[in-house]
Amino acid sequence: MTLRLTLLFTLIAHLLFGQKEIKNYVLENTSPITSFDFDQEDYSDLEAIKNSIGDAKVVMLGEQDHGDANTFKMKSRLVKYLHEELGFNIIAFESNFYGMQKNFEEDPQNFEAAKDKIFPIWTKCEECQSTFDYIKGTYSSDQPLYMTGVDVRRYDAHPKGVYSEDFDRFLSDNSINIDDKKRFIDILDELYKNEYDSKATEEDRSFFFTTLKSIDQQYSKDDFMKQELQNLNGYAENSWLINMKKIYSKNSTFQYRDVQMANNLVWLSQKRFPNEKIIVWAASMHTAKSHFKYHSSLGLMTYKTLGNKMYTLGFTSYKGQAGRIKSEPYDIKKPAKNSFEQWLSDSKYTLSFTDFTEFKGKPKYFSMKGLVNYTYRMRWTEVYDGVIYIEEQLPCTALVK
């Protein structure tokens, strides 16, 4: 009994020491940010972020919910800063890779066509408009900030033409021969229209994947359409194979969608824009480098290829509300008592940046709301390279037409 008590007290002491160590690190490596204000020209409060990013070529900006208004304000200011001060000239959204990159290949100056393919959770949110207004303004400058996407999903506010017809022309223009072309195009058309509600049979799916592999083998060019063939395969996998009820299972969306998003991003960074630096705008569940089992996130899979040339910035908030457009706002739960948010709140921070890149000890578990607006106990210094803390969150405001 005495031995058990001794071991128990030793374990408790070890855990308490670990919490004290990581708390001290957080407080010693946190810098205040003075404002969300997009028009603030003094960037001295962002110097710590600049130093933390270093020479990374890809910087990911996360968000706990697609309805975090104050996070969007901060991200907007960071987009401007990264472009003007650090030379990031490409911004890739968690949106339609095919549509946005095709737009760039054909008409890179067509801002509205690219914007149409970004999910309305951002384009129809008032707090994101400074981002889009700024980007549009750069298109007429000598340093445009061009938009593209990384997502397999195919949102388009004003579709012009039908994807299956585009693909049919691609096959003909490149003299690619496949068995039962009509059947393949019909399956593709049904998949594109219905996505997660596709009624394709197992036999149809097998035929589709086999045929797509044959197309890829016949197409020898190393260009955008070569990457789109991989992206289309990821889109089909994400639509047909995921388990919607178990998001962290072996067949979760992260195993298909995120893996292909990372594949698309690496292609953009290494092949299409090898001399440019890229901002990524996406949810924190995608941009995180590691966390749950069976979660091959965009951040983790990109990090495996780019290493320290990739930097991922998380966000968290202490209190307030969140809510996407066309949804009811919800209250953000209070953080755990001994948590990242509580440490910063007790230290009177209202808006701040914490650098995780300098943490050299053994990774420690601690509580934070870094993925979504709920607390998780994780080794957060392995998940993000830095975190922006916002004391009070607000829900998105729907853009008035």
C-alpha cells in the first residue's frame, strides 16, 4: 500500500511539474498584439510572428470554427502583413482546387471568377471582406496576391459549363482512349452533381477508379491537368469511401480529403509556384500538424514533405460566441481551469501571440481549445508552431447585399 501511494504521489508531482514548466514557457514566449485593425500600418506588434515564421515558404492560418469573426479580422490583417512585408504572393483557400487553379491557368487576373469558387462561409461573411477587398486591389498592382485552392470539393457560385463535359473534351484533345467512355462520363457527371449523396454502385466505383488510373497512365504531361487527375481521384474517394458517422475512423474524410489537399498544396509549392511563398486559409482541424489517430491532416501531411518550410498558426479564444452565416450563434464554453487560455487571461492578455517553435523540452500535455471551440488535452507544441489568443470571440455577420 505504501509503495502504491509513493508511486501515486510521484506521478502527481511529475504531472504538476510538467504543467508548471509548460505554463512558464507559454508566459515567457507570449507577446501582445495591439489590434485587429486591418488599416493599422504599424506592424511592430507582429514582429514576433515574423521571427517565428523564419524562412518558411508556406504559412497556414487556421480557425476553430468557420464562424469566428474576430479570428477572421486577425487573419485579414495577417494576410496583408504576410503579403506586404514578407513577400507571400499566393493565397490558397480551403476551396475548389480544380476551379480556382484552372481559373489562374486561363485568366489569372479574373478575381471575381476565382472568388466565386471560394466557400460562402467566407465570401458572404462581413468580417472577411477586408481580405477580399485587399486581394482584389493587389491585382492592379505590381505585386498581385493571386488566389488558388487546395480542396477536392467543387463549390462554384456561378458554374459555367459542366465538369464532365470539360473532362470529355480533355480526353478527346489528348487522344486518350478508354473502354466505355460514355459510362465513365455518366458516372463522373452523377458524382459531380451529388457528391456525398452519389448513388454509384460498387461496380461503378471500381470501374471509375480503374479507368481513371488508365487515363493517368496515358497522360504524360507534367502539368495542372496531371495534378487534377490525382485531385479527381481524391474527390471520388472522399465522396464514396468516407464514414460520415465516425470522423476519426480509418475511413474518415481526413484520410482522403486532407491527404489530397496536402498533395495539391505540395504540388502548388514545389511545381507550380516553386519561387513563391504561399498563405493557406483553412480550418484548424485541417492545418494542425498532428493530433488524433487516423487524422492525416493537411498540416501533418504537408509537414511530412516540406518540414520546417511549412509553418502553421493556430487560434484560440477564452469566451464569447461563434457562428457561421445562416446558423444560430452559440456560446463558447469556458476553458479548463489550468489551461492555455486561463494562463493568458490571468496574465491580462486580450490579444496575443505565443511562439511554440522555441520549446526544446519533452513535449508536454496541456489543455487548450486549439482545434475547435472545445478543450482538448494534447501536446500542443507539436500541433502548431504558434498560437494567437483572442479573449472574446464573436460570430460572423452576414454580408449585406
